[in-house]
Amino acid sequence: MSDEQTGPGSDEPFTYETPHGTLTVPSLSKMPMGLIRKTRKLDKAEQMFTILESIVPDEAMEVVDQMTAGEFAAFNDAWQEHSGVDAGESAAS
């Protein structure tokens, strides 16, 4: 992976440094429609955790589990900005 910053709207994976370790997750714009469809009726928090648990390995979830609510909110905001997609919408919307 290059060190080049891709900016908002990127299809590239998103890497985020936390005090507990590094998280690398796919761009939200690359989420399969089936996953978006299955989570569409969930509240935002449940939707985000369901998506995360579906796309990241267990060791990455261990990093998430150590984050404070504020750290997680910052990660989530940065991930959405990187992807150019709100967690509650698909790239097709």
C-alpha cells in the first residue's frame, strides 16, 4: 500500500491509526449491495457494527473493542469521509 493520500471518495482501502493499533478496512463505497440490503433497516450503530464484523478480521475487531466511544466516532467519521459515502447509504444512492 502506498503512503499517498487518496482523499474523499476513494475506492481504496482506508487505514486508520488508533492508540490500540492500526485498522485497515475496505472503502464503504466498495460494500456489497447484499450487505447494505441486509443492514438497511438497522439503526446506525447496529448497522456499522454489523458491517464491520462482516468485513474485518477478528484481530481488527480486537482493536475496535479497545477504542473509546470518542475514538470510534473519529474513526467512523474519517472512514466515511475517505469513502465519500455515509454509512447509511450505498455508493449507488
